[in-house]
Amino acid sequence: MPWYITKEIVADAIVAIIADGTQDISNKEETTIIVRYLEQSHNPDEPPKAVERLFKVFTLHTTSGTDFKAALWGLSMTTKFHLKI
């Protein structure tokens, strides 16, 4: 569940969303969402470090951009991870 990831990301952080998909044997699109962000150190002398987290794996029945956007929008609403799409 990605709820703990959203708690790690501060409200004003810039997040990169990495999406990748591949068709499985039943011709469904298995899609993976990874988020990349900077994690601030508690020590002000240390620079922030880049972090990548597996956010979600889900199945799309088509590969259309409209269906992908709808899936991302639904993911945004269920995790309270608000995306500007």
C-alpha cells in the first residue's frame, strides 16, 4: 500500500512519476508506477538523496492513453497523492 510513501514526501516536494508497462500472456497491460523524489536529511550538512519507491502495480485491459490517465487519476484519489494531470 503506497500510503506510507505519501507520508514520506513533503507537501511541496517535486515528484517524478515513472510508469512502465508490458503485456502479459493474456494480452493485458501490467503497469508499474514508481515515484522518485528527494528525501531531506535531518542533518543540514548532508545533501538530500534521491529515493525511488515502487508505488503500485496494476492491470490495464487496454493500452490507450485515456485508460492510463483514468487509472492514474483513480490512484491519485485512493491514495490522496494528488496529481496534476
